[in-house]
Amino acid sequence: MRKALVLPAACLISANAYFLIANSPKDRSEADSKRPTHETVLALLSANESVIPPAPDAHPVSTVYNREAVVPPQCYTRTEGYFNPCYVCHQNEIPGRENSMNDQDLQVEYSFSDLGTHNHWKNLFEDRSERVGQISDSEILEYVNQENYSELSNRLEVAEFNGWIPDLENLHLAREAFDSQGFAKDGSHWVAFNYKPVPSTFWPTNGSTDDVMIRLPKAFREDESGSYSRDIYMANLSILEAKIKGQDQIRTLPIDEKTVGIDLDQDGQLGVAKYISKTDNYVGAASGEFIETHLYPKGTEFLHTIRYLGFGSDGHVEPSRRIKEVRYMKKWQEYSKQNYHRRYDLEGFEKEAGNLPGYKNLGQWGFDNGNGWSVQGFIEDKHGRLRANTFEENFFCMGCHNTIGSTIDKTFAFARKLDGPQGWSYIDLHGMPDAPNVGESQGEILTYLERVGGGSEFRNNEEMEQRWFKEDGTVDHEKVAAAEDVYELIAPSKERALVLNKAYKAIVEDQDFIYGRDATVQPPANVYSEIDNLRTPTLPEDRVFEWDIRLDWSQLEESGTRIADSQ
């Protein structure tokens, strides 16, 4: 796995008020003084009831258990010279993108640092069968149906938390917090969008549901006089969608061109636009803002929640009221693509030099990923109440939001949004077709099952194998193609959902997220505990695949009508 840009020690990771002094050295017991610092952190978390986690009287870096936490558990999967889940993350530069990570070689070879050759994600190797068996179905259902979000903002304010404080009311209500077009009902200007989950960690069948919201800066929501305009906001959101996806035009929710003052669809008159052909600049007060393909404007925010597997009145799996994690990103600085390319070059140099990854600590704002974004999060404490992430828990997020080649401006979901008006609503997998990735003709999920040889990176999802694979281990193409929608393909049975919820709750009770967050019951067989960069079996060239994170919805117009009808 490629390493992150290493910053000078003076600005690398500074101690600050986020990590409160829990006890002074003279107050520590002899046992505590001999205990590894990260274990002291875990002990403090187990006793903690504060929304801001305590920490030892030590520099944050010295509290880290895994300095290679940017390498996720999935990177230790046994490929056995054939099975390839690696292609979803590791890709070479696509012309025009800012992302020039060029890490497709990591599909072919293991390239760990000396520290990274040891799999630190030891929660993968824990057998939770007995603990899961001790939790009844009624108990776990009651737990996931209890909301833990609405109190978070007030608790943070009382604790004088100085990072971002969640400001979207009733988010625990999921779809009910938004109108039919995805706009938050509370007037916070967060907008939910409907997207296809990234394979396969974010498939519900592997343990979690999620949702993503976007918010553009004030200027993108107002006219030139400073008055809010939903038409202007919708136009700018759609223009941004076109730029991120690299499209010259985009379908949109109906927009009053007279309000915007621009002939968006280029039909020669100011009417109601249902598509936008003029995407060379933003509109309204943001008309002079910098615009470029595959880049978000400065000030863009993303809000992402990870949830348990809840159940609707119809018995279908849906996002739970209880939230596992609240994740937040903000783009504070914009750079040219040339600047981004240089930053990736520097990161490559650091990797070759053998330096471990490091990022600038922003305290309660989380981390600066080195490419303009801050990343911070909140996670459940042992009682299920949301609290701020610890230093290492935030550090974990850096791997996906900086050091892989497949993302667009360090993000995943927005590029995977259903094109146009059908995608402006809260996430809903019902009616969503298995669209292929750009440049491919076969459905993305079908393709993933073929390339990976299972329904998860670890090939440990027996239910997916029973549903979509033949007895000889090959994918049942006809059965997959006959599936009604994405929901049918990747939603678990109620029995499996309950077990996965119980497995994750055990991790919450232990508060040892630094050892892994995957909701496994028994240790996956297809995971290495140690890697030998030279001897561990790798993939041959014919099992290396190019992949575009974007989806080609244009090939599915008939299915797209079905989506519109289902909403």
C-alpha cells in the first residue's frame, strides 16, 4: 500500500486540547507505566462517558498502535493468484483527473513497509460466536432502533468542542429528514443523493447501511444580491455533478431559468430547464468561482453516516435509527491538477524512502489529508452514545480519502450518484439497476462477483455465495441478471443482518476500533496475518483490471424509468 505524504515533524501531528490529559505520570500506577500507550487509551475509552475522549499525558503519535492504519484490513486478503478485490481501490491515472496516484501495481504485488507486513487488524482473528449467541434478536433489534444522534450536538457544545458540530436536525430519521428531492427539511442546506454503494465493504450484506449528503458554500446557494434560491442551488449542484463525472451536459430537476437568469439548456429561451448544457461556470453568486473537471469547489462539505442494518415495516433492510459513525469532510483549499500531481510524486518519494505515513493534525477538526480536505468523525462509545474519534480512529480514515488511485478528488459516492433528477433523493437501492462502470458493458456487481470470487473482499459471505454462485464456484450469470435490482443483489437476509449487528455491537462494547471495525463473527479464512512482499502469492497480469469508479447509467434508460417510478 502506498504511503501518505509525510510532513515535517514540526507540523506533522501536534499535541493539542483534543487529547485531554487524563492523568499525570506521577499518578499512574506501576502497571500503567509498563502498559503500551495504546492499551492505556483503550482502558480510558472503556471507562469514558465523555463526548470528547480522554487520552494519556503523551504526544498523540506515541499513542498510536498501528502507524500503518491507512492500510485497511482488506489489503491483507489472500488473492491466491486469482481472486482480485484490489482493483476497486488501486488504479492508474485516468486522463483529466487530479488523482495521479498510479497504484494499479498494487493489484499485482504486495508492497508493504516493514511495519505493514504484520496485519495489525487483530479483530479479524477474534471468534465472536459465543458473544453473538448471548445477544437475543429482540435485544439487538431494540438497540439498533434506539437513536443516538439527536443529543450529540448539544453534548459537544457543552463540552466546548471546537471542531465541526453536526448541524443537520433529525438525521437519525434517515429519509424522513429530507424532502422528496433530497433537501434537508431543517433548512441546513444539506442535500442527500441516491448513489450505488462502493463494492463491497459498503454493501449491506457485509454489515452496514450508509448515506451521504453534500453541502455547497453559501455563494452557490444564492443569487448575486445574496438571496437564497433553490433553483440556483440546484443548478450549481447539477453543474458540479457534470464536472465530477466529466460530462458535457446533465439532466436535472426542473429549474426556473428566469430565476437563474441563464439559458441553462441552451434552447434559446428562458423557461424550465430539465437538463443543463451550459456547464462551463457556476451560476448566481458563485458565477465567478473556479471551475474544473473532477474537482469540488473550495468549501464543499460531505456528511456520511454508517449505520446498523435496520428493518422497515415491510421487513426490508434499511438504514437504522442508531448510527455507528458520523463522518465529515470539508474542502478548505483548492489546488490545480498540476499541484495535485506533484503532491503524489512527493508521496511516492516518501514511500521509496521508507517513511511511515503522517498528516497534519487539526485537533478537533481531525486531520488535513494533505490535499485540501479535513476529515473528522464520531463513533459509538461503549454505551452506544456517539463521541468524537480518538487520534488513531481519525487516522484510520486517511487511507481511503487520500492514498488510493480510484477516487475522484478524494471522494467516492458523488461520482456514483444516479444521473440527473433520479439521483436527487435519499439513498434507496430498490429499483436501482446493476449499472456497469464507465467503459464496461456488464453490471458492476456481476463483474465484482466474478473478479473476487465471493460476496466480500475476504470471500467469507456464505449467503452471497449460496445466492449467486453455482456449486462449482462460478457466478450464476442468469440468476444475477434476473435480480430485480441492487437491493435484491446486496441486501442480507434478516437472519444474517441480526448476526452482523450483534458482531459489531461486541466491538463497540470493547471500544477497540483500532484493531478493526469489520462485523465478523468467525475469523475469515482468506486473510493473512503476515505478508512477505517477495514470497506471498500475487496476481498474474491477466487478473489485473482497469476500473472507473463512475457508473454508466446511460445504458439503462428502461431501468432508469423504473427507478423514477419507484420513488
